[in-house]
Amino acid sequence: MHGGTIAVVGGSIAGCAAALAAHRGGATHITVYERAAGRLADRGAGLGVHNARYAELASAGYMDADMPWIQLSRRRWYTRDGGTPLGRPVGELPFPFRTYNWGPLWRELRDRMPPTTVFRGDSPVRTVETSADGAVVHLEDGTTHHADLVVGADGYRSAVRGAAFPDVRPAYAGYLAWRGAFPAERLAALDGPAGAWPVEDCVFAVFPGGHAVIYRIPDGYGGHRANWVLYTVPPPELDLGLDTPTSLPPGTLGEALHAHFAQVTGELLPPYWGGLLQLTRPEELFIQPMYDFTAPRYAAGRLLLTGDAATVARPHTGSGAVKALQDATALEAACADAGNWAEAAAAYDASRGPIGSSMMELGRRLGDALVLRSPDWRTVGQTDLDALWAGADAGAFGGRALSGRALSKAPGTERTTQG
């Protein structure tokens, strides 16, 4: 096992973590194949990591306090009510999460990869196939590359998953996630009470058929950005062709979608929170249609799946990046402890497959409770909110606890600076 060759398809957070895991697990020759050209640091928006999951991942050596972060402590829920700028307070729930900017987190993981790792940008993979003694990666440029093991970290349209489980298709959930992030200095333009949005607060602004989640993230340079995601069911007259997995990047949203966004932010959200979302410029606004699926197994022969290539759970779970990093810890342990590649694949699958299924189901439950079958928020108070959340969450919000060999590793040096 030690000294083997591992190919990682996909070079975002999941791919960089998988490459680091392969190195720590004993592989000598590691190549990452990334479709995009150049560095990915400016892509993505914000993400959150539960405090307990952060502690586990820091102990396992995949996160540390050098990565800029902001500490949140509570979720405050508001719904539109008359002319009150913030809206009527529905209730409050704990929110022990650190928030991160996708770019600095990616840079940190990318820079941790050993110098012997080959990171090939502008190298889209066409297909992957298994061979008698490993697997072969076929690139779009016509070249082929052999590896003892191929790790698919290439997202929900994964070529590796297509080779391992060709019948698995992401299913459209029926609604959209709008996303945006912008410099916090723009917040000065909002008309509202002083101290309306403390730094430690994550806001849930809810309305029938959707909600917005709003929180600050570090900008990576000592400042903050306002980060948000808005869940809405698109009007039925909009034919967006979303049955085939896709996304709508900045600059591609048509007039009808912009009109829908203006209607939701101007009429359904409380004025202050709707106005905050409207501070987002068109070139900062993009849409991720909601899909979910999980592969029946996380390993098939010499092909392994990690991150969104293995399971896509709706972002309501608060665990997307966490699960990708946890997958990496399991990959490291599997490679380090197994006597052969078959044992490594089996150990990895046994560790991560059940987690993927449970997180997908959590995303569906929360999507039903907060979007597709949301309550009449005008009548909801703290007691009702507690009951709604307890019924949907089942204790997995923010990710399942990391277990096994990774937790036995000695913690790294922990510094306590915030971004």
C-alpha cells in the first residue's frame, strides 16, 4: 500500500483534502486533475462549521485557527409583520458555528498538499475505468493515466461516480438556492435600528414557501462579508430545464428570475433583510438548484467517491464542507491501516456510506419543513419553533460526529485568532 499511486479527480476543497489524506495515508505519487484553469480561490461563497465538528477536524489535522473565521452563537428567526423593519421575532435557537470564506479555506488546503503532489489545472476528465491492477483516467485531451486508486472529488456531475454507478442521477428537489456575498461596508446603506444585526447572529428570515439564511464571513484580508442563501420555489411559468443537473452562475440569470428575486425580497421578506439581499450586485448573484442523491456505496473496485461526488445533501444541513473533510479523514485511515487496496476501499465505504445517507435524509426533512411544507409563520412562536426544529433535525444538524481512528490522532497546535 505505501508508495502507491493515487489519482484525485477534482481539485476543490474535497479534492485538496483527499490529496492530503492520500499523502498522509502513505501514497507516494498523487496527481489531482482539475477541470478549471488557474486557482480556485475566488470561487464559492461562505460556509459554516459546527464548533464540535471543527474541534474534531482540527484534532485530525484538517483545520486549524490559521484559517480566518468568525464565531456565531445563535440563530434569530424573523418573519414579515406590518411595517417593522426587522420583522416579528419568531424565536431563537443556538448556533455554535464558525463561518469561513470558501476561498481562504481552499487556499489553506491547497498549500498543505505536499510539494510532490502534481496539481493539473485545465485537465477535464472524460471517463474513468478500472483495470486488472488499478484504474485508468482518460482526459479530454486524449491522454490516459494509470493509478492504483482513483478518488472522485468532482462534484455532483462526477465522471468517477458515472463510471462506478452509472444509474445514479441527482434528483431536482423542486426549489432554488439563491446565493450572494458582498463587502460588509455596504450594510451602512441599510435603513434600520442601530445594532440590528450583531456579528454573532445568524438570521433566518422566513416566509411561506421559503426563507433566507444570512451571516457574516471573513473576507480573508481582515474584514467581513455579508453572506446569504435564499430558498424559493420558482414560479411555475418559469421553464428552467432543471431536471438535468445544472447551476446558474453570475451573469446568466434572465429577466424573469431577477423579477422573482425582486418580488421575494421586496414583498415576502421583512424590509431590513430583503433590503440586505438587494445590496447584492447582479455579478455577485447566482443560483444553485436543489438536487440530492447518494451513491449506493462510496467505493466500487479501485474507484472511491468523496464530497459531493458521493452524496449531495441540501445545504440546510449545514454540513457540506464538513462532510468532505470528514471523508478525507476516513480515506487517510483506510489507506494507512489496510493491507491492500480492496481492504482500504471496504474500510472507507463502511465508514462513510451510512453518513452520506443520513445527511441526505436530513436535508430532505429540513427542506420539507422550511420550504416545501413550511408553516404559517404568522402563528409560529418559540415553542412551535422548538418543536419544528426538533422534529426535523434528529440531532444531525452541522454534521454527524467524527469517529474512529481519526479521533485518536494527537491534536495540532491550536491558535485562537479570529478573522
